[in-house]
Amino acid sequence: MTLAERLAAAMARAPADGEPPIPGDAALGAADLDPGGDPMPAAVLIAVTDRPEPGVLLTRRTDSLSRHAGQVAFPGGRIDADDADAVAAALREAEEEVALPRHTAQVVGVADPYRTITGFQVTPVLAVVPPDLPLRPQPGEVAAIFEPPLAFLLDPASREWRDMDWRGRTRRVMEINWQGHRIWGATAAMLVNLSRRLDRWQH
């Protein structure tokens, strides 16, 4: 089976541990910090590189952004009126942010949605992409592109809970550290949700 076929088969199975997905930041002890109102639809691309040891393309956002400055994130953003759906939005954003040609992405499926504390309802789109694409960070938005191993990101031993101060209040966040990159918050939570879907994906 190809990597895409293995991932698609794993996505089709129910979560191995029987637990529901983390629906959003409110479930992580931030209920009183949720902005309320209707969330803004958004999508991110979880791009898995087709290697013997697959990786996941992640970005570090620039420090000058008004939202999520300096944080690690999947390529993605708001779903525009011109986007056909969340998949189209995720592919468009990845092309804009890291120059990932949308035609190279083999979409595997859509993972569990996630509501962020900043008011976005995020649809994660899982896709397989060729390795070693000539990616380029978009100036002013993306400071770096890096590729942790998929197996590391999905391993429960790689993650831990942290308490952090956010706007004067304590918030509990999930955190994964890889070679100096701090992957936390919504990105880490979406990886946890994905890990429940992809249990035994290598078999």
C-alpha cells in the first residue's frame, strides 16, 4: 500500500482509544477565554511528506504578525468566499505561504474540526506530498519551514501539558518540542486528534 492508502485506511477507522476528539481551546481549560459568537471558518493543511520515514510540514510564523506571532503552525488560514471548500482553502493557503504547488498534494481526508481561542473553526486537511519540494516561506508571514517526523508528532510520549499565562490568566496547553521548535496550543491539539485517528497507520 502507498503512504496515502495507509493513511486513508487509518483515517477511516474510529479513534483507537475511544475518546472523543479535543473540540477546541475551551476543552483545554480556557472556557472563560473563548471569544464567543460565530467562529470564522478556516482550514489548515497537514502535509505529510512521502518518505521512508514520513514528516509533517510545519511553519514558524514571523514575529511581526498581529495574530499568533512567532508560533508554530500548519500552513493555512481563513476560508475565502472564492474557495470551493475547506480543502481548496487549505491548498491555496499552503501555496501562498510556503509555495507548495497544490497539484502535488494528494488529499487523504479531513480530520476533526478544532475551535481556537481566537475565534476560528479550523478544518484540518490531511494530504501526502512529494519529499524535498522547493518550498519558499512567504516574506512577512512565514519565518521558517521545518519537517518533524510524523511518528514523533503522533507519539504520546512526545507531548506534555503546560500551564501558561495568557492575558493575565492561566491556561493549560498541550506542548510538543522538537529540535528547539515549540509546537503548542491548537497545532499540538490537532496533532493529538490526528494521532487518535492514525493509530496503527504504519501497519
